Amino acid sequence: MIDDPRRFLRGLFDAAIAAADPKLCLPAHLPRHAPDRILVIGAGKASAAMARAAEEHYGAPLKGLIVTRDGHGVPCRSIEIVEASHPVPDERGREAAGRMLRLVQGRAPDELVLCLISGGGSALLTLPAEGISLGDMRGLTTALLKSGATIHEMNCVRKHLSQIAGGRLAAASHPARMLTLAISDVPGDDPAVIASGPTVPDPTTRAQAQAILAKYGITPPEPVARHLARPESESPKPGDPRLATAEFRLIASPQASLEAAAARARAAGITPLILGDAIEGESRIVARDQAQIIRDVLAGNGPVRPPAVILSGGETTVTVRGKGRGGRNVEYLLALTLVIGGAPGVFALAGDTDGIDGTENNAGAIMTPDSLARGRAAGLDAAAMLDDNDGYRFFSRLGDLVVTGPTLTNVNDFRAILALPGAS
């Protein structure tokens, strides 16, 4: 039996992150190619670490340009690293995306464009279509983030407003060979969704993008509406000959990270159950559903028996109605705290594997059987704080935030609920 549930849960989280470490999972996928004929490009929270791993593998200077989130840059020998804003794009990202598009154009057939992609690339590679301003994209991104739209829906919209997303980056590099190595942060690991699929064909349509905006009651800026009304906004589709020389490989995934955590649990004598790596929906609804699973486990009629840990991944959403602080992981955990109601023996951790829950400085938080009671003793109204989307402040006051700093990888959210028999 484990003697420190907090440390055990943190160990599972660390194992999930380590399984997606670029320096471990990238080298085996790098092809033999003359370093002086390789152009390295990419974007995402893990992209700078991926670039450094590529440099170390080839042992020679590589030319290229990477855009990563503020605080996620690492020093490279010769590849340029640009930091930019995420999740709302800024001018640094727009300028770098424009340079990247120009870099890939006019490449020869014997050149290799090595594209290193990970979660966060959609915002970091924002290059609005002609006639659409960066301000238009910033406002639209903010509206989508607050609406509760899924990542698939958000990226469908963004792909039809871009000069680079939805296969356009690969189309621009033709006839050079392009190899994309990606770390997935999206439910289902769809290449067309990871970083808005800049190097793969896009099966979605501009009509779908328009329908998504209508679904969430978002009135787009006039330039956006005009652009979506034009056939030119359509993205490269499967079968486009310009993408014939582009190859995509997934090198790390949420499922692999969950399996690494499960292996760590088994080694500690705890039975793991993986619910899935692609769970979506409102954070508080997901918490309610998973709380029922834990109740069944504690009652002895669940899919596993204590001691057990329920693991899940994916990307939940938060429809922001309040003015509090917090990302989707603390929202989930605060909702779970309210539903579980201090059940003895139940501990939980929820965190984003990139180390940033939403826009805060924490990856997530930990719930203990006495979280609700300690909150009351501190004068905190958990229900009111959930209504205000204020999960960060709740767990911060309890000293239960999980702070990792940027992990330099990203395989989406990680959730673990631990059920111990007879614990308190």
C-alpha cells in the first residue's frame, strides 16, 4: 500500500510527462539526410525541445525557424527559436509565421523540410489570410476560448482563416520532401487537428467553420465573414497533388503517456483503469461522470476494486461565465471535490502535461479527502467559486496547486483518481 497518496499521484503525472519527452521519443524517427539539405521548421510548446533533440541527433548545424510559447524556448546551436503568445496570438507569432512560409517556398526536390509540431501550434503559427487583421484573429480566438467550443471546432475555424494552417504550409513547400514529426495534444490524435494541421490535407470545409461560429453565437468581424463567404477560403483537401511529397508521423501521444502512468501504478501495487485518452465535454460534467465511477469502485461493484487508480486524458472545455481564475483542470478538480464530498480514501490529480493550465502558472492541482473541509475552514465557498470559474484560487489557498513550470512537451490533460480502501 502506498504511504503518500500525493507523492504517488505526482509520480504518475511525472511518468506521463516523461513518456513524451522529445529527447527520448524523437531521435528514432529522424531520417538519414545530409544536414546541409535539411530545413527545420515547427511550432508548439514542445517544438523548441524537439529542435534541440534534432540538432543533437545530427551532430551538425541545422538551419531553421521554430515558434514556441513564451517560457518554452530552449537554446539551440543554429536553429532560430522565437517565443510568442499563447493561446491568443500576437505580432511575434504572426511575423515568425510569415517568415516560415517564405522559408519553405522554392525548395528543391532533394531538400528535406523537417516540420516539428506539437500542441499550441495553432495560435503560435497564426498568419491571417489576406484582408484579415491580427486583431480580428485575436478577438475571434478569445471568443472561441470562452464559448466552450472543442479544439476540433476551434481549429476548423482557424484553418479557414489562415495562410499556413490546414495543409497550406506543406503545399507551399512542394516539390521538396516534407516530414512532419508530431506530438499529439488532441483527442483522437487527428493529424489535421494537431496545431491545425499545417502539413496535412484538411477534410473540413468553410461551411462547417461558418456553422461552428453560428452554433456558439459568435458574430465574426466583417473581414472574417467576407473571407469565409469566398471559395478561396477553402483549404487543401485529400488528394491535393501539392501534398504528395508530405509525410506525417506521430511520435508521442496521450495514450502512450497514460500507459506509462498505468505501468507506474502497477509497480506500486495499484490497479490502473484507463477510461480513455480522448475524453471531451464540459469539465464539471466530466467530473460528475467520473465521480460516479469512483463511487461504484468504492462500493465494490465497479470495474476495478480498491486500491485502484482511474486514469483519463483528452481535453475538456470550460464555458466561462464567471470572473475567477483557473483553467479546465482546476475547474474539473473543483467540480469533483464538490461531487465526491470528502469521500474517505479518494485523492485526485488533474493537470495539463505542458505545465500550464489555461493561462495560469500551475499545471493543475491535487484533491484530498479533506479538501472541502479545509476550504470551509479557510472561509472558501467551493460552490460559489465553481460558479465563478475560480478553481485556481480555491486550490491555491489550500496549497494544493501542482506547479511544474514548462515541461517542454504536451500530450494534453492528465487526470488520475485514486481510491484507497479504508484510508482517510
